[in-house]
Amino acid sequence: MERKKTKNRREFIRSSMRFGMVLALGGAGGLAFRHSAGDKWVWQVDPFKCSWCGRCATHCVLSPSAVKCMHAYDLCGYCDLCGGYLIPGHSARSTAAENQLCPTAAIERKFIEEPYYQYTINEDLCIGCAKCVEGCSAFGNGSLHLQVNHEICVNCNECAIARSCPSDAVKRVRGSAPYLMKGDFSRDQT
Amino acid sequence: MPFLLLLLIALSVDSTAQQRFPMPEFESGYQHPEVSAPEPRSLALEYIDVLVLLAFLSVTSWLVIRKRSRKWILGLVVAALLYFGFWRNGCICPIGSVQNMALSFSDPGYAVSYTVIAFFMLPLLFSLGFGRVFCGTACPLGAIQDLVIIRPVKVPARVSKSLGMFPFVYLALAVLYASTGTGFVICRYDPFIGIFRMGAEFHLIVLGIAFLLAGMFVARPYCRFVCPYGALLKVTSMFSKHHISITPSQCIECKLCSDSCPFGAIDRPVPERAISEMKGKTGHFMLYAAVIPLLMMAGGWALSSSHIFLSRAHPDVYLAHLLIDNPGVMDDTENLDVQTFLGSDRTMESLVHDAEAIQAAFLRGSWITGAFIGLVAGLFLVSQSIIRRRTGYHPNRGDCLSCGRCLKYCPVQK
């Protein structure tokens, strides 16, 4: 009789605790649900905050980095003397490897018509070092800029680049609008 | 940087007309190519992940309570390791979702997604119903450790109980760091993520391999002594409605199962003699219970007095401290963080203002965190002074990971 009573008491404590925890969980879930979104978050570089420090190339958990240089063609000046393609003060006007900024030769240059050239990023070669972004922003229109390629990005819960970015340019954006491309993005800003 | 501002102004005034080098009028009728911008993984696939988790939890619950088969559980362990581990790269997992929930409560700008809420809630709800079934199969971190258990040694109960307090401390600190916007420490120091992704920073790989090597002899060390989500599951599982039972009917106290558990999660029978020995010690219980508020105060005071130190993990606070304590660093052209700050339009006042706001949040948060740690320590003491009459061998509801190893050792037939 005595034993049965303790059993009942234990059972009562257990079920009331369980009930309380279901309520607490439901409360927490409901509260989170109230200002939740039916969308997911992905990481993206804000090109207007980016200071092309080069950490995107070194701090990504992937190797090579998921951050790639992307080219806003409608902002490009199609210059022959491209600040993003050629190193500043290059000795001879040739496109030989020693005169190119890109360490992996990921920028492809194609002649269109005199005196214009089209510059295309080969993303398979790009490591996201931002050397061309720095050159293009310093001497040109800033049409070369860094973006997270979402085909490659594994979308870590906390982005290692975001943590180390000195200008706080890597942020969470909605999965439905996953890019902050310079061409479209700057038009949206106005 | 000044050029960038110029560009911004130029764009906002008159779209692209005032570019440094306007886009040429091509005579050849040249059309520029489209920029490839591949979409991220679709939302539908995220919901499939939730369904997979739900399926894992449901099937495991059925396996441990009705089917009682270690073989099937092992199959699910391998499946979880492949799906959530190597295929999904271990992200997002319920363990990390604790931080997303904490951030969503503190930061109104961060709306947590439905998937994350589901990943946080489902394992906890299932543990209230059926015990830690999530730890048993679905967790990829548990799965990889479960498969390397070769020769588990018995950790003395006192040692494992004391070490078992660390997950609560880790949980409290992780919530503090997440809710102050400092960072997600659980994800940062996830030892197995590097193995799942087949690549990570060197120290993470070393940590992962160290855990796996240790895990050959001390079974599932991360789950038992580190995992902060496991701390939550431990508490909810203690009050679960159903739970795996070693014997299908009545325990005959043959002791065969007692060595089968590599986690030391099987409670022995408690004889009457032990109860009567404890009878005279009710004072201990009262004493410990009375000490709890004191411990909470002490914990809160101890942690809050080190809130400055804790807050330095936040990049803004770190930078402000660096610049104030060591102004010479401004001349260091190698220091990227400092040079970027000096090059930006952010003033020292605004940085210090932001850093002070973060430190204030840390002061509040560290009182709560410290009090919570004190509470856990107090409850641990109280639990040491409680002894319950028990007949037969039973899995400890808090510690049992629902792996099902003990099932086949029981000679009792249904």
C-alpha cells in the first residue's frame, strides 16, 4: 500500500512536469513562430560595404572559397586598360601573366571592337581574393565585385567569413533574394 | 572608399550616366552575357529535411519501444550519418538551432525560419514522449561516435555525473553568446563538422579526430560531456511518457545487462538497506535545497564580474578595447581590422557606444547565465542526496541514449 502511494506520487510529479514542459516548449515555439519567416536565410556579401581585404579567400570553410568575383556587365566601362585585369604600373602594355592582377588567371579578356574588351570571370578558377575588385574599384567603375555563389556555399549556420569580415559586409539575406548584385542591387537602392 | 561613395551618389542621382567610364555605345550590336547567379538550395528540400527528421524520430521511437531491435537501430544510425552528416554536411542540426532560437528572441531583426523551429522542437517533443530517440539514431554527431565505440571503459559514476554538468554550462554560455549577437560558439567548435564536410580548419580536424579516438574507449564523449542540446534532452527525457525498457516483462535481476551499456546509463537496483542508511540524512537534502539560492547568487555574481572578459569575444568590443588600450596599433598597417575601421566612415564614438551597449547586454545576460549555472549545480547536489527504492535494472531516463545495446542481453522472454 505504502509503495503504491509513492509510485502514484512519482507518476503524478512526472506527468505534471511533462505537461509543464510541453507548455513551455509550445510557448517558446509559438513565440519564435510569431516573428518567424517562411523563408530561409543565406549569406551574402554587401558589395557597397566590402573593403576587399582578401579574407573571403582565406576564411571560408570551403577550399576554394564559395565567394566568387561576379561582374556587373552593365556597370563596366569595357576599358582596354582595365584596373581589375592589369596590375597598376605594369611595365609593358601586354597581357602576359606577369602583368595580370588575378593570381589564378580567372579573368578572361575578349576583344569586342576597338577599343573595347569584355572581361569574364571564370568562376571555376576564381578564389575570391578580391585583388581585381580592389583594382576595379580604385581605377574603374567598380563593376567587379564579390558575391557568395549559392551553388557552392554550404550555408553554415554561422558563416566563418562573416565572423572575420573587418567591414561587416557579410550578412544574412532572405533565400528568396539571395544576391546583392551590383547592377540590379544599386538600382533597387535608389 | 571615397570612390565608392561617389559611385553610390552618382547612381542615386542619375542611374549610370555619371560613371567614371560610361558603358560604351557598341557599333557591333554587342550584347553582354548574363551573370550566372545560381539559386540556393530550394525551400522545398529544407522541408523534406524536416520530414526526414520526423521519420527518423518516429521509426526510432517504434524501434526502441515496440520492435526492440538493436540491428535496426544500427541501420538507422548509418542512414543518419550518411544523410544528415555527409550529405547535408551536418547543417543545420538541432544542436545549433538552440542558438538560432536564442538570437531570434533577442534580435527583432532576425526572423527564424520554420525549418529551424521544427528542428529545435521535434527532438524535444519526442523526448517527452519516448526518451532521447534523437540521440539514438537521428543525430549525425552521435552516429559517427556510436560507430567508433570499440572497447568502452567504465567511467566512475561520480566522474561522469560531475562531467555531465558541463553541457549545462556550455548551453548557458552558448545562449549568452548567441543572444548578444557575438556568435554561434556551438557551431564554431563543432568537432565533427570538418569530417562531414571533408575539410575545415586544422584545429577543428584535430579536435574531431581527438574526439573519435577518445570515443573508442570513452563511449560518445561529446554526447555525454559536451553536447548542450543533450543537456536539454536529458531534462525532458527524465519526464518522458514512454521509455525504452531493458526487459520486455519482469526484471529477474540477473545483472547480464549491467555491463552492456557503454555509457553507464543503467541504474542498479537499490536495496532496502541503502534506503535505511539514507534515512538519517534527510538533513542533507534540506541543506542542499537551502543552498540553491545562494549558489545562484554566487554564480550570477561570479559570471557578471567577468562580463567584460566574456564580452571581448564580440568583434566590436574587442576592437574598441584594442584601440583604447593600445593606440599604437593604429599605425600598424598589417592589422586589417584596425585599418578597415580607420578607413570606414565609422567614428570612434559610435564604436565605443556600440561596444558599451553590448557590454551592458553581457552584464544582464551574465547574471542570468551565472544564476542558471548555480541552479544546475544546486540541483545536482540535491539529486545526490535523494535515493529511491528501485527493484530491477532500468535505463536512467536522463542518461540513456536509446541505442538499444542492452536489449539483446536480457534473457527474459516476453
